[in-house]
Amino acid sequence: MHMSADLDDLARFLPPPEGGVSSPPWEGAAAEIGIDFPGDYREFVGRYGGGVIYTALDEPRFFVYAPSLSNGGFNRFVDRTHSDFRPLFEFDGADEDYWGGVVYPIHPASGGLLAWGENEDGDIFFWLTGDPDPDRWPVIMWARGAATTYRFEGGMVAFLLNVLHGDHPASEWLTGPRMWWIMESDWLREGLSVSSGPPAV
């Protein structure tokens, strides 16, 4: 399915925020951090910004990161993986049992995992960046608790659709009759709270 069609499908489940979204200057990413971003993610951020999926219980359930100039831009986006998540996995004893499966390298290691989101329970969602074509990066979910890794052979937007359709172990975090998106940042702004509002029941 074409990226834009996936995003249009997602918008039927999760309406994007009202008003404009300031999109990052994606053309500068490779020069600044050495990688490009997948096309579906660029489209998502251009329509949704960075923020949180809420459920009918008024609880933040699923967080999607986006680069923001006021919070360090592309450098801070990739540094989050290095500073926040790499210490979780790169220590003596971080073996296959700890990972719950394949032991993946962590960015900035060549082909390493780069985080783009997490859920309320601290499960972390990454791209595996080994393919030179970012549109072919699979999504890796590391489930906290009884650690388990899940590999999804598709992009971030297709993954979110899979979760919202109830077809993935992460789906338990996005259940209920209503879900909505709150944009908390875009490229030029932080500290936002912009939404299309909870969809009608």
C-alpha cells in the first residue's frame, strides 16, 4: 500500500490535529545526523507532529517522538536513543534472555536500533536501520516486563494501523471505543496540546 494511503487510513481511526503543523526540514537530516528518515514517518510528522495517542479513559497510551528545533532538532531525536535507551541494553548481562530474543545493536552502532516511540508501560518502539533504504526499515518492539522482542516487516504507519486494528501484541494499549491524538510538538513549537478532539462514539 502507498504511504499516503496508509496515512489516510490511519486518519480515519485517529484524526490529525486541527490547524497547521510545522514540518521539519527533512532534507537537512542526512547532513546533520548521517541518516534519512522513512517516508511514511515524514508524512506522519507533517500531518500529526509529535505527541500522544489517548484513549477513552483520558490516559496517555502511546507516545510518538518527532524532531523539534526548540528541543535540539534532529540531533536530540537520535540522542534520545543513545542517552535514554542504550544504557538499558548495553551492559554485562544484556543477553538474549534480557532482550527476549535477538540482541540488536543500538544506534549509533552501524545498522542499530533508533527509537521513535514508546507506550505507557515503557515498551519501546524502534526502527532497525540496517538497510540503506530507510523505507525498508522494519519496526522492532521491545516489550518490557517479561522481555520479548517483536519484529514487524513494515513501516511505522503500517505498524500503527496494525496495532489499531488489534492485530499486534501492542494492541492491548490501544483498546476501547474512542482514541484521539494530541500534538505536543512540531518543528518550531514545544509544549502544545492540539487535537481534533475525541472522535464521536
